[in-house]
Amino acid sequence: MEQDMHHSMDKQHVHKMAQQHHAHHIGEFKKRFWISLVFTIPILLLSEMIQMWLGFKLEIPFQKWILFSLSSLVYFYGGWPFLKGGIRELKNRQPGMMTLISAAISVAYFYSIAVLLLPGLTVQAVAEVGLAAFAWLFFHR
């Protein structure tokens, strides 16, 4: 009887710890979401594609490099849980959603670097990486 009670208490403790761990993850995603949102707003305002859609023009010195810097911040800070999770999934040879998300935001990010460094490519992709990381954080909450 005492052993059953002890086993039940162990299960309750494990369950409580799992809930706390999950709550921490949700809190971390929310924090990353809100901080990424702050940096995504200027990315949107400086995006040529968004400016074209909304019918306004905003140009500032070093605009491409500012977009690159903001997008890098969103990619690395906002995308970190996905990048870390994707690496873990690949190490365990069990690719899943984290691998898919990290691949998607990484392709967008490295394409945006190519756009910045190779003048023949379109500029709109620089903003898309920030939007991709932001969207994944938003929908993953």
C-alpha cells in the first residue's frame, strides 16, 4: 500500500514538472514572439514589396543593410528554438517539424544574403526572412 502511494506521488511529481517545463516553453515562445514583432515592424515598413502593396515609398540610407541587420536579429533570436530543435532532430535522425521550420527560415535567410550581395537578385527576400521567423513564432504559440 505504501509503495503504491509512493509510486502515485512520483507520477504526480513527474506530471507537475512536465507542466512547468511546458509552461516555460510557452513563456519563452511568447517572449521571443513579442521581441521579434518589435523588430518585424520596421522590416515591414522598409520592405519594397510591402511599400509597393500599400502604395507608399520610404527610403533611408543603408536601407538594405538595415533590413539585413534587423532580419538577422529576427532570424537568430526568433528562430533559435527552431534552429536548435532542428539540429537536435537531425542528430537523433528523426527529422520533424522543427527541421522543416528551421530549413524554411534558413533558406529564406541565406537567400536574402545572396540578394544583398548579388545585385541581380530581388531585394524583397530580405524582408521575407523576418516575416517567416515571425510567422513561425506566431503560429507555434
